[in-house]
Amino acid sequence: MTTSASGTPRETHHAHTGISDQDQLNPVFARAGEATDFPLNNFPPSESLPETAYQIVHDEAMLDGNSRLNLATFVGTWMDEQADRIYAESADKNMIDKDEYPQTAAIEKRCWTMLAGLWNAPDQDKAIGTSTIGSSEACMLGGLALKRRWQHARRAAGASTDKPNLVLSSAVQVCWEKFCNYWDVEPRFVPISDEHRVLDGFELEKYVDENTIGVVAIMGVTYTGMYEPVAAIAEALDRIQEQTGLDIPIHVDGASGGMIAPFLQPDLAWDFRVERVASISTSAHKYGLVYPGLGWVIWRSVDDLPKDLVFDVTYLGGHMPTFALNFSRPGAQVLLQYYLFLRLGWDGYYRVQKTCQDVAVYLSGEIAAMDAFTLWNDGTDIPVFAWQITPGHTDKWNLYHLSERLRLKGWLIPAYPMPDDLSDLVVQRIVVRNGLSRNLAESLVIDIREATDYLDALEAPMPTEGQVSSFTH
């Protein structure tokens, strides 16, 4: 937190904004008659030429980090020239307005129908889905459908609907905590441990009851990248149903793994092949390879999406069914997803995802070979892995210090504590996205070795005051 010249508190987040409330124009591109400075936090009193405004925004944006070296984020940062052209040509399309943009709406349906087939829906024609602004919205829609189905069943049985709960791993992504908070659902977190590193069905009977709306299974845990075994969770729920009569559905949060497992682990039963899976969500702007702003959620059949959650909109012209938290939202990313489905096909997606996995396995192997580190996982699920400092290796530095040293070379590699019951354990995580080449990975290994050697050579402990988690979902 810093303070502006007027004394107003301001969060910096490493922004290059200085302490003044004014920004000064570079004389090289200031035009005659234009003001030479303008306020940062208030409307300028007069217009600027478009070239000047462009240059200001361009120069500020270039101060952001190098996305190719950002190994913290899952979000895609690169598409090819043809995709950029489609994006520019369709930036004005509003996904909600299916009357004005019927072809975009038809392409949206093609995309989620293709995904229903990719995820082994028993009948593609009876599945139903929608695009969303990202996987967080997709998860919330999946959760809402679980809650509403539970409410209908409880009311039909003459039972109370006062206390719904949702069972999740303690390593769940924050969007699920938001869902439970926003829609008054009790979250029941199953703690992970060194013995049970993901939610795997162990002691699940302690967490479910007649008020459980569903269980969330994660294909690619945010903290580590590991898959939760959907089939094993379903088997545990089958045993619970045999003993108690409770029929509890599963939503699969496939934010990352939903676009990895079909290509790299096609024989793994995690999708609609598991009968208890009612819905699946994914993030198209992660391993779907689209620019930020797109997710998908698909239900096994129309019966799994309660009809009373779908609204019919007529005031944009025609009848338009809609199920979304957002109203107006971009249609361009839907076209980009369809472009990639056509451009890459199954084989192309396999090659992209396999290349990412190969780089992840290479990196995890190199890091595992360093005495300072012990792997938590190796990147053979989604191309993401985490590691900890080998117990007893050093008392002079920690992974936050390593993260800071690597940032000096431009690498963003987060260090953060694991969730409850393992919160004393700090790990570091690498997300390998399309664009992190083997050559870049080799450079990263050299930088990690040099940073580790520097820290190991310290004669006194590094300061720990003010260290904060750099965890990025």
C-alpha cells in the first residue's frame, strides 16, 4: 500500500505508477496544442488525439510482465495470426444477442456439442451446455443446477431445503468457496494430507448426508495439478447409496484437465463414462488455448439441468433461452474456440498438450535431481507440478526467497502454503502452457540452479519479514 500525492491510499501491486496523480506526456509524441499532462484518476478536462491516447495506453501496457515467463498463471496468452484476425473482426459480437448473431449462437452450440462428444456423453443430442465468461462462472452454474435439483427432490419428498451442503477438497479453487458463500451452501471441505493428497473417496461417508447437493471432483487441482480420481469418488458414493439410499451426483471441475485428459489420458474414466457425473465444466482460456474470457459447462442430459433455471429473453428480438450469470458478454472467444477445434482437431490438440506435458516432465525431473527439492507431483496429469524444500536441507532460506531470486530473471513462479491441515508446508508450482519451449525450460533450469547455489552459499539466514504468498489461481 502506498499513498498518492493527495494522501489517498493506493494499492501498487508492483505497478509502475509513481506517487503522483498526474501523468506527463512524452514530448516526442505530444501534438501542438495538447496538454502535456493529465490526471490519472479523474476524467481529463479535454480530448486527446487518438494517436496520443493510443501511445499512452501502449506505453503503460508494455510495463506489464513478460507473459511467456509467467509460470504462475494457467491462462493462455498467445494465439496465431489468423485467430487475431477473427478476434478483431468479431470483437463487437454480443453472445447474448442470438437474434442479431444467430450464426455465432449456432457455432456456440456446435462447440459444446463437440465437447459433449469429447467427454463421452451417452447421447450427444440429449446433452445440453452453454458457454460462459470463464470456468468460475461455469462452476457456479454447475453448482446452481446441483442445488436446484436437490431442492426439487426434497420438496417432492416433503422435506426441508434449509441446509444444503457441498462436499469438496480443501484444495478446491476459490470459485467454489465463492459459490458456497454467494448461494448459501455449506462447504464441507475434505482435508488433503500427505497420505491422501487429493479428494479420493477416503472417509467420504463422514461428510455427506441427506442435505448434500453434490460432490465436486477436480481434474487438475489448482495447488498442484493433480487429478482427483473421479471413478474412485463415484465408487465411494455408490457404497454410501447402498448403505443409506442417498443418491449424490458429481460435478467435475475440469478447468484444466477437461482439455488435457481426453487427449493425453483417453482411457481414464473421469467424464460422462462415470454414471454419477451430472455435469462437467472447463476453462477454454486455459488448455482450451483461447484468449481470456471463455469457459464451458455441459450437463449429461437436459434432465440434469432444471428447466426453471433457464430464462426466455424476448426483448432483444425473438425467443432466446439463456442460463448464465452474465448477460452481455463477448462472442468473439466462442468463434476463436471453434477456429481452434477446426484448426487443430484431435491430433493437433494431442500434440500441443503432449508437448506441454513433455516440458513439464523434463522440468520436474531436473528439479527432483537437485538435493534442495522434493517433488509433490511430477506433471504427468496436467502439465503442472509442485515441489517443496527437502526437509533439513537449509535453515537460511525458503521458497519465497527462491521465488524472489527467480523474479530478478523475469520468471514468475509462485510460492504459497498448502491448504488447511498442510498449511505449514510451503510449495512452489510451475504451470507449463503452450509457448514454454524446451529451450526456455532449459534456461529456467539453469536459473533455478544458480539461484539455489546462491542461496545455499549464504552465511546467515535471509530475512522473512513481509513475505507473502504469490499464489495465482
